[in-house]
Amino acid sequence: MEEKHSQSFIEEIQKQVSAEQEALTIRLAEHAAEEAGETDEKLIDEVDIAVTTQTRALAAQMRNRDLIYGEKLRGAMQRIANGTYGICRFCEELIPEARLRARPTADAHVDCKQEEENAEKRANGNQRPSTSGRMTYGDEE
Ligand SMILES: [Zn+2]
């Protein structure tokens, strides 16, 4: 395989991923601080309780996403370290730089990934089409 991403491109991505990791660490710390700062004394009536419960659920959801994203960033860093970054995990061809710039955590071509998702759908049988927020968080999640 003669094709390879240039060293300068990999370095650029490495910087991008590590900046993302830092931002994520700060975000997670802020979440934790917010949660710690909440006291139950603030829950005066039922409306407050309902709103707070909803807010907490939403916050937990966002934190979950952040944690998953953190895993993806770590994975990207690992691939950079072992020299497999930017190679599609399905077809083992290079992933275009434009896609990696837009989504540094990508480890596959859009088409290859789509293939896999289609296969999963077939394996799951004929379930009714789900619109449960799948498209709202990009094609990686
Ligand atoms: Zn591929």
C-alpha cells in the first residue's frame, strides 16, 4: 500500500483531537460541578421538581454523549499513535482527508459504514423505520 496520509496532516489532526479532548475534559468537569452544586432544598414545589428531573435527564444524556465522544477521541489518538489513523476499518483504504478534517474521530468511509448499518438493519429483521434521534447526532453516533 503506497498511499498514506502525510505526516503533517496527521499532526494537524492530532492537534485537533487533543484540543477536543481538552474542551471535553473542561465540559465534563463543569457538569460535575453543576451537579454537586445542586441542593434538594431548591425543590420547593412539584413544578420545580418536574423541571429539575427533566433537566437532569437531559444533562445525563448530554454527559453520556460526551463520554462516548471521549472514547472516540481516545480511539483516534490510539490510531494516530500506532499508525493506523485514517484507514477505513472495513475496506482498509485511506479515508479522504476532507472527511477526517470534518470528523476526526471517523474510522471508516461513509459508504462502508452505511453498508454495515444496512447489514445490521437486515439482521434485526423488518422493524419499523426508527427516527429516534438517530440523525440528529451525525453519522458517527
Ligand atoms: Zn472503506
